[in-house]
Amino acid sequence: MRLPRALTALIALWAAPAYAVDCGTQIFEGNRFTLCTVDAQAERIKLFLKDDSGKVLGHFSEVDRHIGPNHQLSFAMNAGMYHPDRRPVGYYVENFQPAQKLFTKASPGNFGLLPNGVFCIREGRADVIETLAFQRMSPECRFATQSGPMLVIDGALHPRFLPDSTSKFVRNGVGTSADGTRAVFVKSENRVSFHEFGRFFRDALKIPQALYFDGKVSRIHAPAIGRSDPGFWLGPIVGVVESTKDN
């Protein structure tokens, strides 16, 4: 017996796994972006680098395996620059254990294009904090990753960004609300300048603080929209883990 089309669609919807992260696409000023919004009060945002044996995870599939049964990785993204051996370039904390010191001086490349910043995950909140402010505050982050440059600082674009810049790459980053309850992870789907990327956070998303993660290697895992970007090994990975016991 053939089921009515509406009933078939409803059964498929019931059978599909539910994901806590809201992902979708948005076009702004002719550029296309994929974004995933996370409720930092309700969801478990974590950083991943190595497994229990010390081996670099490097892939979304390995992170999914690492979190074990009765859990699912409902979102993930590369989360900061790294050396060839996948060690983080900047400050990095996992489960309150720092693996790299905080860097406060200017240096060559995007990471050292000051001001840069830290993405800090604490109980019930997540914040992008400019590095010198982070040093003064010294917050106790359960997870943290330093990257750069900052894209938006207190509602203003990074002062070194040029509106007419011709340096364009596929880029990814994160922005947070003023109260730390909302984190928005964004990947551009076409090549954009820093100025264009920063304006998306500031003007389209109304995000007061945003941090650049990386370019060219930018990847996102968003099973809610049927997507998990392949590629070579990554360094730090940020992800949202949820239980599947009650799903």
C-alpha cells in the first residue's frame, strides 16, 4: 500500500535525527555565508585537539568517534591557526588545562595583526574577548582558543581593515552576543575580504565581538543541513556535543 505523500514526509521527519544547533545560509552584500547559531546557556560547546592517547584528532569524523556512544557532534568548525604538527599557534585551553601561553605581541601574518582575541567558553556562556582585555580579566575558561585578527571589537571593525582590499579568501570565524549567551559560527562560501567578513558580523548579525579563525582551510560540520566538509587534518576544532539517549 502506498502511503500519502504528506504522511511519508511526516514519517521521514520523525525518523531524522534532531540537532540542537540552528544552521543555515544567508546572503549579505552579494556574499554567501553559512552560519550556525548556538545557545551557550543550553548547549555543550567544547574544543578538541587530541584523543586520550595524545594523537591529533584532525577530522570531524574522528571527533565524532572520540566523544563516544550516546552522543553526537551536532556542529563543528576549525577553531584557530596551527603549526604544521597541528599545535595551536596561540593560547589554548582544554578542560581547564592550558596547552599554550597567551601571545600579546604583534607578529607576522593574520594571527599577529593586533588586536587579536580569545574565544573563551565558560559555564553557561561563550565570549570573544580581545587579547589585552583577556589578559587583564584573566577569566577561568574551561575551553579557550586564541586567534586573530579580531573582526569586530565593541561594535567596531578592526582598524586595519580596508574597504577596498583585494585580498580575498574563504574565511571562517565566531562572534558572540554581549551577554555571552549566543555564539554564531560563520563560514563564507565565496572569497571575501576581512572588511566584508567583519561587516557581516557587525551589520547583518549585529554581533559586537567577533574573531577570525582562519582562511583557505575553513571547514564546517553541520549535519542539520546535511553538510560535513572534507579536507586535510585540522588543528583545534570547536564543536557542540549533545546526548542522543533521549532522542
